[in-house]
Amino acid sequence: MQDVFKQTDIGLIPEDWDFEMLGSHCSVFSGFGFKSGEFSKSGVPVIKIGDLQNGRVILSEDTSRISKDY
């Protein structure tokens, strides 16, 4: 079976995928510098440039997080 693609604003994607802006699903803040002491092992993930790999956001147990109360 051959993959079928469709053209979108971001280029070709598989026909059965949808394209939506990330901001429609979460809040996106850019350029804010957290102090290392503000990170925790649980809470809201803080996506750093190192978490972006091959066009994907890669979350792991090593992903920096910040308290929901922050």
C-alpha cells in the first residue's frame, strides 16, 4: 500500500493527519528564562530547544518541569 499525502500550509502530510496550530491546544510562551531552582520533577513541562528533535517535541523523564502554581 502506498502512502497518500495532502498539501497543507506546512507542506505535505499524510492524508489522514490534521494540521492545527499548537496554540489552539496549549499556551505558548517564548523567551522566558526560568532559574534552575524553579524546576521540579513534576508539574507542567517546559519545552526547551533540546526537546525539539526532527520536527517533534520529545518529552521524557528528563524534561524540565515547573510547578503548576508558578
